[in-house]
Amino acid sequence: MASFLDKVEAAIAARVRAEVDARVPERERAKGRSDPSCTLAMGSLGLGIPRTALAASAGLPALLVVWGGIVAGDVVHALSRRRDRR
């Protein structure tokens, strides 16, 4: 079961990457200035779905740990981008 879920997670991650690549304007790619925030958001959701399915069988504490980790990663990223802009 775990290998199946790993395959599902890898497939979702690949789809998210492909979707983000398709939406980034060509001129931004040429400049090398794509926005990593969109990639992080899509990746968080894409990876959060299978992790939620796994954690749901373990109960509410596991769900809180999984989503707490995802939210913490997003917050750290947002704060680091704010600091970089100053």
C-alpha cells in the first residue's frame, strides 16, 4: 500500500510541476525570475492530498502534524521572501 501511495504522490508532484511550467510565461523563464511561491503553493496542495489520506487513518493528531508541517513550511518561505525584498 505504501508503494502505491508513493507512486500516487510522485505522479501528483509531476503533474503539479508540469502545470506550473506550463503557466510560467516564457519571458520570465528566459530571465530566470520565475516566482517560487506558486510552485510551493501547488506543491503543498499536491503533496498534502496523499499525506492527508495516509494521516487520516492514524487520526486527528496525525492530520494536525501533517498540515502543521505544510503550513510551517509555507510560512517560513513567505517570511524569507519578505526579508529578501527589504
